[in-house]
Amino acid sequence: MQGEGRAICLPADIDTDVVIAGRYLRTKDRSIWASHVFEDLDPGLAHRLKGAIIVAGKNFGCGSSREQAAIAIKEAGVVAVIAPTFARIFFRNAINVGLPLIEADLDCTDGSLIKFNLAQGIVEVSGNRHKVRTLSPRMQEILGAGGLVEYWRKHR
Amino acid sequence: MSTLSERILNAPAGEYVDRKVDRAFACDGTGMLALEAWKNMGASHLAGETEFHIFFDHIAPANNTTAATLQHELREFAKSSFMNFSDVGGGICHQLMGEGIVLPGEIVIGADSHSVTLGAFGAFATGVGATDMAAIWLTGETWLRVPASVGIHLEGRFAGAAEAKDLALAYVGELGTDGATYQALEFIGDGAKDLSIDERMVLSNLSIEAGAKAGLFYADDITVRYLRERGHTVKPQLPESCTYTKDIEFDLSDIVPLVAVPHRVDTVKPVDELAGLPLDQVFIGTCTNGRYSDLARLARIVKGKKVAVRTIVVPASASVLIQAIRTGVLADIVEAGCTVGTPGCGPCLGAHMGVLGEEEVCLSTANRNFKNRMGVGGEIYLSSVATAAASALEGEITAPEVA
């Protein structure tokens, strides 16, 4: 899987309450989650995410298991999230909903052009190449299918 | 020689494995999303060998029409598919799974991050999201990366007014919120042997706040006795010598009452440093500190006195509530001016039953103090039950007296 987008820099330890607050969880309307994503961090951020790649600090997605966090980020149009480490439940959730994650510790400048190739484990930031850890074969397979729902539709 | 996680998952740390899940549970929030994913997978029946449970605890009773409608759909599914179902008022999933359901050596997966609580019984218990849960409903299995483990070595006994929650805050403070990411915690040593099941559940519960995949105790005589009283015959698990990625030691007699300050669980300070901070609300409950022993401790401190601030008490389960009624603990709590809510998660996640106003300050016995979690603009401090009780009486953060 490959992709590209403009960087949006976020701090470390972004928790899933900040990604999507508990007060928006009781609905199945994904557009509501997308429009309120990161609201408690920066109320204007949701509308700048289309086509963006989030470059965050360590431990992205810590806290609650709410899958709505990964869905909200994807539905808002984010192409991928890059961070040195992810909280493990968020990691699984993101792959399961088809949101690519890349484990890498990158210097971030807002707006810089980022390209990635997940199978090769390569991230390019403003033309500079970085070799990064690849996802496990299973995770690549799930992501390649478009998420775990699509994976199981195919594999049953 | 293996860690307990390696023994239960039957593979060395770092390996990716597919494992049959012994018990899988979801709650009202994650269950509704899991149901949607399960339907979208084209599934029609549940996998055969796994025990499935649905618990209504997060927003139970429902707080509005949307939640009620979504819960109605999930309730009908749980009943028609013959899942074990616990409706409004039954209590919190982790507490109920710990009241004689989860057994040592099992692989237990919950669609809630605090599923790690059940490591207290020597089970490998971890949390997943809704779609992972749907796949377990479909297949009865999941994939896991076998974690390496951090050893939390415990010696001695609690002295003074400190309790298990203070030790939990101490280790999260020491490890940091990502100190054990992708790893498990193992609580071992002579200090662990003296801890009750309730205390072990507190320590396992907070392991996710250090990013851990699981937080395990070895099943011992205390575990065997607890489960025997609930109709199960199990054997203790004997620790083998093994290698931890990191070793942390605590002498329980050195632990003092602590408070985690907004908005991070790993920012902990001795309660003395915060004494006098005015409070708008005290909340006692949750999968961390809503058990009978917690309510009994609260009652001992507030009995015959009056709280100076609104104090919301939410038992972790119906059986906790019944025990508190039978022993008179509940009457003591209510006479002291506290109010009692339906067994469940209560206001912990900011959906109902005690949402904070802007700039209001809450002292809570829960496990998370993230920004805006209990309401936009509200601030959450986390403490033990004894600290929360002493503070409720004064209306400000107050060090608990030695019992």
C-alpha cells in the first residue's frame, strides 16, 4: 500500500478521548465522529485533515478502546498516521478499519510532503528517504483488504 | 523458562500467534459497533467454543433516545444469539467477569481497554476494539503478539493510610503512560501474595494506563479460595524463573497516598502537596474502586459525619450493591449525604450521572483523568477511596487518616 499527503504535526500521548470525546460516541453516524475529531485539542483541526498525514509524538491513541477514534480519523480524510509508537488497541483498531499506521520517529514540519510505501517500509519526507519498520504480514493483509470486515468477507 | 503470558499463550515473546479465545465480552458501547461489523462481515451465527458475554454498563440506563435505540438492537441480538447477557444495573463487565467467571490460564478478550483487570486471576486478559470483537464472534479466535513482560516486584505490606490504588498510581507514575506499551506487567514477590483479589484487580486494572497489554498475577491460594467460594476448583500457578525487560521494585510499606493530577495518569503527587484544593464533586466507583471493600472503607470514614461536597457513589455490580445493603454500609453512605447510582461505569466516561460543569473539579477513584473526559472544561484528580472519602468530608483534597 502506498500513499502521500501533507503533514499535520501533533504532540505525544494523544489519547482517544481527545481524538473523539465520549459525548459523541452514542451514534453510528460516522460523519458526526469525523466532524468532531480532535475537537478538544483544536476545534478547527477536523476541517484541515482531508488528504493529510498526521505526524505525531509517541504513544498515539492511548486510553479507551473506542474504535470510533480510528474511524473518525479515517472518515475525516487522513491518509495515514505516523508516530514513534502507538497504543496497542488503537494500533489494531486503525488497521482493522483500514487506516494505515507507520511507526517512525520523524521531525515534523506542518505542510511538508510525505510519501510512503508500506510493503517496502519506506517513508519520504520532503524528498528525504527513511527506512521504517514494516507491519506484520497479517496486518498488511488486513490493511490491503481495506480492513478486517472486508478481510473476513473475503476469507470466510 | 517463561513468563506467565508466554505460558498461557504457549509461545515466546515477540511471536505472532492465532489463539482460541476462552471468553469474549463486549459492553453497550463497543457491542453496538461490533454488531454492525459482524453483520457487515456477512456472519450469521456465533463461533462454537467461546463463551460470549454482553454487559450493559457504560451508559446504562440509556441517557437519550439514540442510545436507547442502539441498546435495544444489541439487547435483542444478545438474547436471540444466546449470548450471556447482563442488562442495566447488573454492573461493570470487568467486575462481573471477576465474580467467578474468569479462571486462571484462560485467554480472555474484552472490547474495553480495562479488560486487563482480569489478569488478577492469572488469566491472559486484554482489550480490543469493536471490529476485533466481531471477528472473535465469527471465528472464536484472534491473533496476538506474545508480549515481553515487565516485572513489578512487591515486598512488605501497606502501612498508614495507603491502599492498592496508591501503589497503582505509583507504578504508573514510575513507568509513564507508555512505559509498558506492547508489553505485559507481572506482579510478583512476597508483597503480592498478601494482596486480596480486590487489591489485585486494582493493580491489574491500571496496567493499561502504563500502556500494557495485560497485567497478571499468578493464581495462588487466595485465588483458589476465592474461586472455590464461587464454585470452581482450580490449581495455583507456580512462577518459573524468567527474564523481564525491566524490573521495578516496591516496598508496600513505603507507599503513601497519591493523587494523579490533570490531565495525565502518570503525573502523580503525594496527597499532602495538594491538600486544600477545593472540590466540586467526589466520585467513588468504577472498575478500579467500586467493589464492596471500597464501599465498606468509604462507609467507615464517613459514618456519622456529613460530606461537604456532592459525592456520587456507584457500586461496580449488583452483588456489590446487595452486600452493601445487607451489611448496612449503604445506609451509612447515604446518611452521610452521598448519593448512590445504578451499578455500572457511572460518570467515569462523561456520558451521564455526574458530568462536570466548566471549571468544576472532581476527585475520582477512577483510572483516567484525560482532558474533558467527564465534561468539557472539568478537571479530574484521581485518588484512592480513603483519600476520596476524607476529601468528601472536607470539600477539599485532604490526606486520609490512618485507619
